[in-house]
Amino acid sequence: MTTETLGPTLSASIVGATAGPLTQTIDARWLMAYNAALSDAPPRPIAHPLFAVCYEWPVAVTLREQAIGAAIASLSVHASHDLVIHRPPRVGDRLTTTAIVDDVVPRRSGALVLMRFETVDATGQSVTTTTYGSLYRGVRVTDTTAAHSSPDRRAVVRAAAEGEASLGESALRRRSDGEYENPDGKSEQSALRRRADGEVQWSETVTVAANAAHVYTECARIWNPIHTDDVVARAAGLSGIILHGTATLALSISRIVSRVLGGDSTLVRGVSARFTGMVKLPSTFVVRAAAPTEKGITFDAVDDDGRPILNQGLLST
């Protein structure tokens, strides 16, 4: 009798696993450090819209250690992010976060894991809710009959899967004059219009320094060695260290807040996006946004070769 090697696996029976509650104090130093990692401007002790990732991270680490384990941890990449801000975190807040595995779904590229983070203040009032999608590349899902997800969670899975399906695929290319175009030669604006995201109103180039991932790691207090250790990154199948997905998203959100909201990050009530590519270090990428609508501000981002790195972006106020 022969045994075929099927590679790493993840059981869908982990759906429903929880971690927390974990209570942490939000101080001015932490808020300013996170802002400093995203801008050269003097930081203020006001929460960036994506600051929730900072206090969610230690709970995420615990849940992954308990439910998923270290064997496949390095195979994970950020696939999707859906954040609801019930109210912005503030200096002096005592915030309590819990996490749950909402779903595990087999995808062509591996196992898609959805974790939901609920954070409340000292009075029990909701502060933020985040659904975080991670793709474990090359991992096979087992025990799929053990998972029972709700209809709204399945909708999130479908959206995350759309982003995962195009991870690394190039939808746009760069012309010799520096503008972006579709493979059929049509303009960047036409490509966006066909996506029904609205016509691009503005774009801005973001420069990512060689040490950006290290700075973000320390300021956010988020440590994942694929972002800071070249040996670990290459062992995970990457060409080298990459910028955190949340850093890419946060840098994009910063541009929208500055250009459209007059720099007032407290106006943001929601952020969602799908991660469709990786940001190497050093490099640049281009954030592109449509005009605001009742739904919010739709946006995406492409790297310096015109490949998409963020898709289906939406900032709501």
C-alpha cells in the first residue's frame, strides 16, 4: 500500500474557535507611533482609521496558535479586510477584543480563513468590528462538512475569494509615458469604468522605503517575520520581504483622508478591500480613487509595473 503526500492541510473543524477576551489600554504613544509609520508629518494622538489592526493583532496571534498552529503560519498572506468603525478609538480607552474563526474555505490557491474581531470599550459599547481574510497558500482544507457558515459570512467569503483569485495577476500595464493601460490598450480610466467603480478622479504615487516594513512592524506592534526576515520570506516562497497588507491599505487610506476628508480621519466609518498583489521593498505604488458617492469612496492601487495590489476598495463615512 502506498501513501501519497498531499502537503499541508487545515481542518475546517476549527470554525467557531475563539480567542480572548484581551483588554489593552490605548495611549497617545501608540496612536502617534502608528501614524508616524505612515507619514513624514508630525504625528498626532488621533487614531488612524486602520489603527484597529494594532490591538487586534495579539488576539489574532493567539487564535492562530491555538486553532491553526505554527506549521503553516508562514504560508499565510492577507487576502481581504473589512472594517466597521462604530466609533474611533481614543487616548485612555480600555478596549477588550475577542476573535472567532468564522469560516474555512478551500480555494484554488489554498485555504481561505476568515476571522472576526469584535472590540468593545469599558462600558461594553462596540468600537470596531473587523473580518480578516487570510489565504494559506498551498494548504488543503479537510473536514469541510464540519464547517457551517451563515449566509452573511458566505457573502464575505465570496468577496474575499474574488480578490484571492486574482492574486498576482496583472490587469493593467504601464506605457512608456508612465500612464497605465489595459492589455487592450485602453486607458486607465476606461478600465476602472468597466469595473463599475466609477471613473478615476485622482491618483497619487506612494513611495515605500526599503525599511518601511521594519518601521511599521515596531510602530504597529505587529510582528510577522515574512515582513522583516528575508530568510523566512524566501522559505515561504516569496522573492523577499514584503510590506504588510495592512500597511499598504493604511497608506492608501491616508491619501484618501488627506485629499477628500480634509485630513479628518475621525470621519471614517468603514474600510474594506481585497489584496490582489504584494508590495516589494523598496518600491512605489499608485492609489487611484473615484469621486465620492452615497456609498462612499471607491479606490484601488497598482504597483510600479501596473499590476493590481488592492481591489474593490471602499471607504465609507
